Amino acid sequence: MQNDKLKFKNEFKKRLYNFTLKLIKFIDKLSNDNVSRRMGDQLLRSGTSILGNYVEGQSSSSRKDFINFFNHSLKSTNESKLWIAILRDSKRAKDIDVGWFLKELDEILNIFASSILTLKGKKYFFIFYMSF
């Protein structure tokens, strides 16, 4: 059981790391116009924050601190979804390029939400997130 948890934790960290690398490449390919650059900057901050807060949470000094970092990762995941959807809907990014990101962010969001539920020991926990 403990081994499975450790394996999942390592695989999830790798998944977030690979997501971050793919996101950087995506942002790099955006148009160089003023709006795309600004939205790319926002997406870079929120998208890389998902992994950053997750890693920082792993060395938390308390359970409350650990949950707090997971909450920050969850919020950054939602914010990243917003920026990607705006890039898509403003025609600054292609649907085919953003589809994978939106799906991956939904899955990451669900993992964080489920983890927070477990950590808080609650059966029901409503997390509002926008569907794009």
C-alpha cells in the first residue's frame, strides 16, 4: 500500500513536470503580439505554479501547510485553464493545441481535489471550476 502511494506520488510529480515542459513549448509558439505575450506571461506563471506548489508542499512542516500548497496548486490549475481557453477563444491558439492542455488540466484538477478531500477527511467537498 505504501509503495503504491509512493509510486503514484512520483508518477504524478513526473506528470506535472512533463506538463510544465510542454506548456513552456506551447507558450513559446504563441504569436509575438502584445496580447498574446501578456496572456502567455500569465499562463506561464499559473502553469508553472502548479508544479512549484506541489513540490514545495512535499516539504511542508505541517498537515495544514501541506493542504495549503495543494489548494494553491488547485487554484493555479483553474487559472491556467482560464488562460488557455481565452487563448483558444480569441483565436491566438489553435483548438487542436489547447485540447490536450484542457483535458490534462481537468485530470490534474481532479487529482488535487480528491487529494484535498482525503487530507481534510471529508466525503463531500465542492470545488468550483469552469468548464471550457
